[in-house]
Amino acid sequence: MPFELHIAWRYLLAKRKQAFISLISLISMLGVAVGVTALVIALALMTGLQGELRDRILGSSAHVYVWKQGGIADYHAEVAKLRQVPGVTGAAPAILGKALLRTGRADAFITFKGIDPALEGSVTDLARSVEQGALKGLVRTADGAAPGILIGTDLSRQIGAALGDNVPLTTPEGTLSPMGLIPRSRRFKVVGIFKLGLYEFDSSYGFVSLDTASAMLGKTQPDLLELRVADIYRAPAVADRVTADLGDQYLTQDWADMNRSLFSALSLEKMAISITIGLIVMVAALNIIASLVLLVMEKSRDIAILKTMGASARSIMTIFMLQGLIIGLVGTTAGATLGYTLAYFLDRYRLIRIPTDVYQVSHVPFTVLPWDFAVVIASAIVICFVATLYPSRQAARLDPVQALRFE
């Protein structure tokens, strides 16, 4: 062991008369550990929340939306054409509208979405999210039978509708009569109850077949086409490619653009929390400075003796820098380990529950990214190292003659 490291270790474990200095060093280690732990957990929380919301939004809706000027006369041909665009893995038509869903228990305004059951599974996770019934129930098997509708779990509880129930649905679009505009109303059979995991969809969306939506909303063509892409981060490039390859009559919008405000707010919160909690590590670094300054004052005689024995100013400086680095390394290692462990168990067992109607998710997710974890560790060590510079330079500049004169 180099003698600088040996002396630094001995000073760090000082006993008897220097017990107070050792206590300050221990407090400094704890401060670094607490700061690193808090920072790892905060970053894991914001990263997990951002990732969870992103995954649920992308599972509930398409990655790219396509509108065509002049209308979509033959959506089968358009779907085949869009599937040829590089990066596109699925395409499906959709008709959107508003409707009032009524039961004897409660009424609810919902977003009324017409889909092609055979194609919808290629652009959203709806088919895999049906907990009761099946997506294929939307296909009418007999003339005169009530058309089917899929509703979310939260909407089902809200209006008291169960699988197999018949519920009346009314749309604002209607038939013109001598008495004025009469809204269209029709009874639907609940053929499935889904849970996409996003409260916005589970509480206010109803899915029906494309033909049924066309009849109820008075539309002869789909409103738009929805696309799923292989790489969600290349969705903007794929959206631009659709317009470039197929012509300017195709208008596109990707998921990142539609949810820009949400993810910008989450990124800003992540940065603000990181800076705020990072101040804890700065406070711990001040403790390191204080402990080293006190140690230099206490060990002035030892420093003078070492210099008279031939130790260079560089070696004296190295001793105190190593002591500060040991404090930083031990505190950072302990804090990073504790933070990662807490984040793992909090996420695995979903220990922190939150209301879904406020935060869209049922629990607080924690995700520790390797890059974030490495940045936290490296930043904490650098801060601790910088904190050693001033006390170490003061120790290296100590005049042995002046130090021994008053001993």
C-alpha cells in the first residue's frame, strides 16, 4: 500500500483525541450516501413514470395518424399502400365521434370509435387487453342482432354495465324531420370489456365495428388511418416518409407530436428534481471540506514531521485528497446500492399506489437506466473530489518550521 493511502486511512479511522474528526467524516459519508440514494430514486421515479405513460399511450393508440385530402374511398387499398412504407408494421382505419351511453344506473359521454376488428390488432393492443369477451364479438353474425360494443373496465363500473348487457347509445348526428334534427339512438350489446391501463381510454372509450360507426355517425368513409411502426423513436421520420412517398394529399401526425406537452413537462420535472436533490450531495461535499480543514489543523505537527522526513508537498496533498475520495467512494457506493435496491423493490412489488383518475397509472413505477445510474455515481465522485482540493492545497502549503515552532 502506498504510504499516502496508508496515512489517509489511518487519519480516517482516527481514535481517542481525534474521535470528533472521525465523527465528522462519518457524517460526511452518510450525507453523500443519502444524497446519492435520493437522486437514484428520484431519477428512477421520473424515468419509470415517463416510460409507463409512454408505453400505455402507445399501446392504447397508434404511432402515426394519417389523413387523406379528398377522403379515403377504399381503405383496404390505402392500408396495403401504407404497409409498403419502410418502418410501418401495421395499418388500420378508424372513425371517431362522440356519443352518450345510458343505463338505468348512470349516463356517460364517450368517444365512439369505429374499427375494423381484423386490422385493429396490428396498430393497438386492444385485442390483448380484452379481459372479458373478445374483439371478434364486434363482427355481426346474424341480421337483426344488436351490434356489439367494447367498453373499458372503469366505464363498465361507472355505468353499471356488464358483459352481455344491452345498452342504448345516442349520437349527436341524427335524421332531419319536421320536428327538427332527431339524434340517432340504438341499442348495443356489450361483447367485451377491455383494460388498456390508461384511465382516459378505460373510462371514456367505446369500440364498435366500422360499418356500425358509419351508420350511427352518418359517415361513408373512415376519418383516418392509423399506423404502427417498428421503432417508436422513428415515428416522426416514418410520418414524413409517408408524405414524401405517397404525396402531399396525405397529412400525418405522430405520437411524439401529439403528446409533446406531456413528455416535455415530465422531462422538465425530471431535470428540476435532479438539480434539487443534487444539492444534497453538494451539502455533503461541504461536510467533506469541513472535516478535512479540521484534520489539517489537527495534524499540522504530523504534516511538518512528514515534510522534514522528506515527504513532498505533492505527497501531503495526495494524502488528504485520498481521504476525501475514500469518503466519497464509500458514501457513493453505499448510496447507489441502497437507491438501486429500493427502486427495484418499490417497482417489483408496486408498493406506492396512486389514484388512476389523476395520474393515469395505478402505481408509481421505478426504472433505473444504466446511463442515469452511471451519471449519478460519476457526478457524486467528482463533487467529492473537487471538495478535497482546497484543504489538500492548504496542507501542502504548510510551513514545517512554523508548525513545529509552537509545538
